[in-house]
Amino acid sequence: MPSPIPRSSLFTFAVPVHAGKKVRVDGDLSEWSDRHRLPRVALEGRPPFADLWMAWSPDGVWFALWVPRTKAPRVLPKRLAQGDCLELYIDTRDVRTAHRAGRYCHKFVVAPVGGPGHARRPLFEHQGIARALVNPPWVAQAQIEVASRVREDGYAIDLFLPAAALNGYDVEVTRRLGLAYVVHDVERPMQVWPHEADLPVWIDPSLWAVIELVP
């Protein structure tokens, strides 16, 4: 008889993430290597379809996403989770004892197209986390760098979040972050990392993976 408790809930994921030199934010993922790819976690026998890369410096954090597709991405700017997008959850202090988000917990949503006034450019939003006790300062798209490329076989997103956009980010204070992400895809069930979709990473920071910032 299958267990009603997802197996991934029994583990705390700790992932080393290597420092990077200044990464070009242009939607070209050719400069990203396996050194910076976050581990793929096959949950309950369902293989992941998207890849996420991450690098850091004292100035901020880079991410890159690749999602294979057979059709053009569909983005609904007013209902982002119902279309194609990436949700990033970042805790700059890895406050693992709290089940509700605090001032160091961020939720950023990025879509490959649909930016205001530019249908073919990426869209970025800072959203509140449900049940949060306190929200961090709000971040506008003008404060970050984001780029995307849409191809026949999928889409890519490059994102740079400067330290000024990440409340509490200071590598002299701590080199541990909390991280989770969700890839919404209109062709497939959502990809949740690091746990099953049964576990609410979108509201509970204690479920996020530990990111160890290493040289």
C-alpha cells in the first residue's frame, strides 16, 4: 500500500551552488554548465522536464531556466500560475524553523513573454507569499535583469537578482539560503522542487532546500 506521505518529505535537501563571474543576461544558456545546474529530482517516478541553473556573487544571484516545449509558451499576465512561468522562492537567511514566510522570504515569478507593453519580452513580478507574517520590500522589474529566448523546441530565461533586491542577502553574514521553485507548464503537470506538489513549498519556507554558497 503506497504511503500517503511523500518520500521527499523525509529529507532535507542541501545543495552546493558555486560562485560565478558576471553572467550575461541575454537568454543564451550556452555559457551555463553542469557545474551550476541544480540537481534533477525525479519525484514519485515522474521525471523532471525543466532545468534550472544558479550562480552567485556578493553582488547578487543569477538563475537560468530551460523548458522544452512543442508549442509556443502561453502566458496569462493576470493569472500567471495558469500559464507558462517560473516561481522562485528564496529565503536569504535560511530561517528553517518557521512555517510561515518572513521578511527574508521572497517570491518572484518570471514568464518568457508578456512583459508590459512588450508581448515578446519577459515578464517579472514580485508577489506576496500566502500566510506570510511579514513581506520584504517590494521589487520592481526595473530593479532586476531578465531576458528570454523562445525557440521552436522550448524557451530559456536568464535572471539576475541584485543584492539590493534581496532583503537580507549578505554573504558576509551567511552563505546559506533557502530555495524552492515551481515550473508551471500548460502541456504538463507542474514541476515542484525540491518536494512533491503534495507539500506546500509555496507557503512553507521550512520545506525549501538549503543552498550552500561555495567558491
